[in-house]
Amino acid sequence: MIQRLQSLFYLLAALCMGGIFFLPFATSSAISEPYLGDKMYDVKDHLAMIIFGGLSILLPLLSIFLFKNRTLQLRIGILSIIASILLIAVSYLLFMNSSKAVADSTIIQDQAGMYLPFASLVLLGIANYFVKKDDKLVKSMDRLR
């Protein structure tokens, strides 16, 4: 049900995470193996990042269609947040481990893809807030009957 506010936030979070497949996390001035072989560090450089990125897209989209079961929608929203945090952690750890092999003269610049998972976390948090708010409203209406 797209007219609910949390559905819009879940959709925006999924779009943010979809953007990481098109925008790099960082670019470098020189080629450096293993992850900067094409001078770009992006989500397609490692299988774990692809899996967590895919989960971060699919879970919010799934929770849009679970509007009738708010507790399950909230749990899947929390799983989406966990998948986004794991994507951030894995990409950071992989990059820091591989940055030891990068020459000191190499300039690494961050790109827009680095900030999209953080934007997704904020949007997922807002969506979960509205799911909780809806659940509280429905429970209070049930009390009045």
C-alpha cells in the first residue's frame, strides 16, 4: 500500500541501496590490486558486498508488501538495517585491509556511493518509526472497542 508513509521510506531506502550498484565507493589515481584494479572501489568487487547489497534492496521492498502484518514488517525492517550495517562494515574492512598494498602516492577520493548506505540507514530508521507508530495507533483503537 504505497500511500502509507513508511512504504515511501522503504522504497527510498531500496533505491538508495540500488544506487550503490551504479556508483563507486571510491576512486584512485593509480591501479592497485585487488580492489582498485579498475581504479574504482565498488560493491561489485567482492561477493559479500554483493550479497549484503542485494539483501539491502530486497528486504525493504519485501516489507512494503507486508503492510497487513506490522510486526513482521518491523522485523524485516530491522533485518534491512542489519544488512546495511554489515555492508558498511564489510566494505570498510575489505578496503582497509587492501589499502596497505596501495602506494603512498596514490590519491583515493571518496564518491557518492560511499554515502548511500548511510542515507539508507536513516530512511530505514524513519520507516521503522512510522511502522511502530501505526502499530501503536491500531492497538489503541482496539482498546477502545
